Amino acid sequence: MMENSNARLTFLGSGTSQGVPMIGCGCKVCKSADSKDKRLRASVLVDYMGMRILVDAGPDFRQQMLSEDVTHLDAILLTHNHKDHTGGLDDIRAFNYHEHKAVHIWCEEYVEESLRQEYSYAFAQNKYPGAPEWNVHRIGPEPFTLVSGGEEEIIEWHSGKGYEHTVKEVSPVRTASIIPIRGMHYKLPVLGFRFGNIAYCTDMNYIPEEEFLKLRNLDHFVINCVKRGPHISHFSLEEAVAVCRKVGAKHSWLTHLSHQLPCHEDLRKELSNITDCCISPAWDGLVIE
């Protein structure tokens, strides 16, 4: 993978917390034959500065990794602690097994505390054989540097005993500067992330004014949008369009879309009528760079 200060982002999932189609629903969107109306839970894979970075690992994590043939991750960034963004973390075990090392997770303190409750077996002093192995790093709204390589934990599987650990030097060391974007998901603080020329923000219904300074001069801006009209914890279509206008990226993309919005093609046509900025609905498998 060539190192590049520009990012490449793949949408692994562009759907809301229940996905599209929604279980038991017979609406036009859920019954659509268009593959772009089949939406897994929201997640993206970012190639940036020689690293493969996953943002969120929801219940569709396993399927998303298989669909994109992902065989390596340098880091997982978590936007917040809701199940549709963390529910697949047990499947990190596959990367432990094949790469013989722990997976690095970067998240806020309250997210780590939630993981320690939900996945207590992964943090136990005496782990059950085969429990997922991860190293958690705490972040906040301040810029931080991802590091991959250097001193790595090497894991060897021993039948009946589980993983045993050694540490050795792994090179080269790669680093990437990440800029978090603070937003509010109703009363819950969440993080979006800027990777060079691309910013990804999901599960927000408010972005503080000072955070817009971090969103200047973008090629691509991704924002969540769940439905028309007010929603308690997500931007509505009307609000998302207003945010896109304020950010002023060359191209903006809507994600975390529900079946309450029109089918992909109808929504694409509707958004194409906006003349003062370029906005499109994302879809699973879309690549932007």
C-alpha cells in the first residue's frame, strides 16, 4: 500500500441501527431490488498514511470484513458505545488468530468503560481460551497520532491453553495524524474523524460551532441522516443538507440512512437538484478518495 496524505474511504455499511431492509418491514425501500438499498450498519474502512483503519465495528463486522476481503487492520476507531457500532468486536478474534497480535482500539474513556462491561471476558486477568485480544487507547476531541508497528504483541495459540504472548520489534513504524470532530448524539458525546482530505461524522444531531474549523477545505465530507423531519439524536435530511452547505466540501455524502428516506435512486435525484453544493447518498461498497 502506497503512503499518501490523501485518504481512501470505503463504505462498509451506510444504514441506520436496524439496517435496510428492516426486519418484518414491507415498505418500498425495504422491498427494493436495487443493491444500493441494501444497507448494513454504518462503518467505513479508511486507507490513510499506509494504514488500514476501521471506524466502528457493529453487528455486521464479520460480513463486512469478508465482503471487502480485509485481512489486516492497523486500528479500530470507535465513534461511541452504541451496539450498532461496537456489537461485532468479538470477531476481532479472527485477526488475532491469523496475524498473531492484538488489535488496537482507539476510543473515549466512557466507551472503554462500556466495553469492559459488555466484553468483560476480553479484559479478564485470566482470560477464557480464545477470548479476543485487543489493546485499548484512550482519545478525546484533541488531535492524536495513530502508531502502527514498533513493539508489537505476538500471540501464539496453544490448544487447551489459549493465547500466550511475547513481544518483539516489528518494523516499519507508521504514524498518522487524526483530527477528531466532537458532536452530540442527543445527550451523548460522540466523535467523528478527519483523515487528511476526508471527514467522517455519524450519529450526530449537533456539531459545536468551533468544530467546524476542523472541517475546512475538505474534498469529501460524510454526515449522518436518518429521516425527514426532526429526530431526537440524528440529523434530519433538512438539517444534514444545512450542515453540508456550512462545511462546503467539494462533495458531501449522507450515511446512516433509514428506510424512512426514499429509495437510493429517488434520493439521489432529489439531492442532485441542490445547486449550491454537491450532496449524494452513500451506499455500501462506495469508495471515495
